[in-house]
Amino acid sequence: MAKSNAQRQSAYRQRHLNDENGQAQRLNLVLSAHAKRALERLAACYAVTQRELLECLLRDAESAAIDRARGVPDGQTQYYDGHLRLALKRVTP
């Protein structure tokens, strides 16, 4: 018996989660057209996938936040508990 479209999609998603040793999680979001094009251009520029680029940017941003948290009393604990609030610093002014 043929699978329905929903069943095929579910199987596809499950296979891709398992590709990462069961450690991957899905992210479903909508970006502005400008942000999406920037993501595509940056990924192409650095010859990486969009996923690799996003993961790299997130790791770098987290590292920067943790560095800044070190200057706040109990900052790292607050960061990991989701309670630390810092002003967002932009790459460009």
C-alpha cells in the first residue's frame, strides 16, 4: 500500500534526525526575504551548507555571550539558566 504524503514527510524527517546520532532537532521558522537571501549568499561564499553556516554563527554568538557573561556576577549560571539579559551587539553599526 502506498504511503500518504504526510507519512512520507514524517519518514523523511525522522531519517534526517537519526543522521545526527539522534542529537538533531528540527527548527521551523519563517525569515524575511532579505535574511534568507543573505543566508544563501553567505553559505555560498563560504562554501558550506546553510545549516553549517547557521550552526557556526550560533556557536560564535554563544561564545561571545558567555565571554560577556563572565563580566557579570554569576553571569554564566544566569546565562545557562536563561535569565541573563545582555544588549545585542551588532557586527556593523
